[in-house]
Amino acid sequence: MVKICCIGAGYVGGPTMAVIALKCPDIEVAVVDISVSRINAWNSDTLPIYEPGLDDVVKQRRGKNLFFSTDVEKHVMEADIVFVSVNTPTKTQGLGAGKAADLTYWESAARMIADVSKSDKIVVEKSTVPVKTAEAIEKILTHNSKGINFQILSNPEFLAEGTAIEDLFSPDRVLIGGRETPAGQKAIQALKSVYAHWVPEERIICSNLWSAELSKLAANAFLAQRISSVNAISALCEATGANVQEVAHAVGKDTRIGPKFLNASVGFGGSCFQKDILNLVYICECNGLPEVANYWKQVIKINDYQKSRFVNRVVSSMFNTVSGKKIAILGFAFKKDTGDTRETPAIDVCKGLLGDKARLSIYDPQVSEDQIQRDLSMKKFDWDHPIHLQPQSPTTVKQVGVVWDAYAATKDAHGICILTEWDEFKSLDYQKIYDQMQKPAFVFDGRNVVDAEKLRQIGFIVYSIGKPLDEWLKDMPAVA
């Protein structure tokens, strides 16, 4: 019986291992983490992450061939294949601060694997890592081994949060990179045979290590670039009276371009896009390619510009001040169907409004008050370090209230900012909301989810990203 162990019980490790356990009942799968609270949550009825379909998969296999444990060393020692799915946060200090990936957690995982192993192992990079990480990990493992043979594979994940289980059940591709040696090729085949339980062979792509590592960064950079491209066009649409949804629809009909990732919004978020592009920038700079680095930097600059542009619209529309005004924030997660708030545009928008002394009332169906307060009081990049290294009790931001209902959030508010495209925001009773708000009542739709014309008929002043501007807004400066 093959035994798999995954170090790291987060958004990647948990769902991936649960699906492997479901699809490969003959393989024993253990997910290990040093966080006792996280492992306890995986073993409870309330999982630590929200992902449609995940509950069902975990409940089917937990206790049979899927185990969650804090006994990291035992499971690593017994495993044939060890997936490493630990954080690779952006460095906050030292060489490459603000761009390079911090491999502290990766390195300590590799050293622990080398220390406890008594048999040959395949070690699989699952975290997003900078190109050439495998080489560093290989050095740690081989120099500490006691005659034990370690093979390193890169098997990047391409999950989209909110659809992770679907993505795992039916992936576009599974990418496995390894050494071009007989032992390396054998290791690739061993991992391939796991995925082949349910993934058609033509969708399993094998490559060298560096290609696999770089493919992950490149894929995320290309996706983020599409979002920044349409967001750049959205600013031009507002200036000219064009409608960004009509432009995106026309552009997306070109089969060479395609329709995906062309929704203009307040900006992209999530744990990967910004981090991976910064990583790509750093690698380009280290390899003497400043022009390439600057090209990718611009994708992030446009994303930051889009968020600050949104805040400026809010403030300038409301008589150039939101001081003391109640603003309802609908949605805090970085996208619908996930409770994940990592790098969510809502953080920068909220901080921008708080900087002008607004009072915020926040509602998100999946994000807790503790998480929101933590996000608004943390420094940039701190979120990606393990919980025990984050500020223990974040200072509560006094101008922020978190409520569990959209109607409570909007009561007596001067304006509403829609920052996550949750389906329920489309079907709210906006007449009821309007009646309970201060007048004039504003809606700033950062995700283009509401029918702006219907809201205008009720009496709202509506700003939708990349859409022709309301008469009211045309007289207001775009920048406060």
C-alpha cells in the first residue's frame, strides 16, 4: 500500500489530499500540520476552510484512508511520497524584501524530512516556489541523507478557490516536473500513476523541474495580466462613455483571446497572483532582465491603481469627504464562494476609506469578524506567515463594525461598496435598503453585480466600474 503524507493543511494541501484519498482508496493519505487548532478543525464538523463540495469529500474518506494529524515526523517517516505544501510568503525584510519568496518554512520542512527518513522517498513541491527551489531542497536532502535516495518533483497546483473540488476532479492539466535521469523519470511515473486513477493520461504533462516551477508562476502572471488589462481599459471606458462589459464581450469573442478573466473589477486578490508576479520580477532582476521585470511590475501597478481609483471615486462622489459617514461594505473575501481574504482588494479599499475617517459596516457571508479585524490591522505580507507568528491580538479598528446581514450593514449608511461578487448581492431588496439609508444614497459596485438602471430608478446614485457614468458623477472629479 502506497503511503502519502502532505506537510501543510491549508487551502492546497487539505482539498488536494482529500480528493486523492477519494479517488485512490488503496492509498493511505495523511495530512500533517504543526497547528493543533487547524488539525482539530479538519477532524471536526466545521472544516477550517470553506470550499463548495469539500465537506462531502472529507466526510466520505476521513478515518478510512484520509487522516489529519499533528504527528508530523511519524507520518513523514512512514510515507513513500511526501508533498510539501507549506507557506512561501514574500520576504518582509533582508535581501529581496517585498519581492523574493521567504523559503524559511520550506527549508525547515526539507531538513525535517532528511532527519526523520529511514527509507527512500519522493518529495513533491506543491507550494508555489521560485524557480530553482527544487535544487536548493535537493541539496539539503542529499547532504543530510544516510544513504537514502530522495527524488524531488515539482507538481504545482492550479486550483481556483471556490471551484477547487471541481478543478481537482477534472483538471485542465496535471503538471509533473522531475530530473531527466532514470531515477527522476521513475519518480515522475510513480506520481503520475497516482493521478492516473482519475485523470486522463493526455492531461498529465511531464517536464523538467525548472519548466514545471516556472509554468506555475507564468500561468498566474498571465491570468493577473488579463485582469489588469481589462481594468486599465475600464478606466478609459469611464472617461469616454464606453461600457467595459460590452468591450470585454467583443474582445472575448476573438477565439485567440477567449472570454475568461475579462471581468473588470475593483482589482484582483488571492494568495497567489501578486506574490507570484513579485517572485517573477525578482527572478528576472536576479538574472539581469530588468526590462522583463518592469513589464510584470506594471501588472501589479495597474491593480493598485484600480483600488485607489475606486476609493477616489467614493470620496469625490460624496462631496470630497467620507469623514464620519457610514459606508456599508458588502463582501470582504477576495471572490465569491470562498472565505479567503488573502490580498483581497477589500483590505486596501477599507484602509483607504478609514484613512478619510469613514465608519465602516462590513458584511460577508463567509468571513468572521476576527479575520476582518486581523486583516485591517496587519502589515502587508504578514498574512502569509503562520498564525503563531502573526500579531496575536490584532488591535481592533474602532471605526469598523462587522455584521451578519446585508440589511444591518446598509441601515443608515450614506453609501454601499460592493467588493465581492456573492450571488446574494444580486437579489437583495434594494428598495428596502434605499428606504433605510441616508440621502443622497450611493452604490459603488466594484464587481458589476447589480443592475445599475434599476437602482437608479429606485433613487440611488450608482457607480459601476467601467460603465458610462451617472450624471451626478460626471460633474465630480475622478480623483478626490
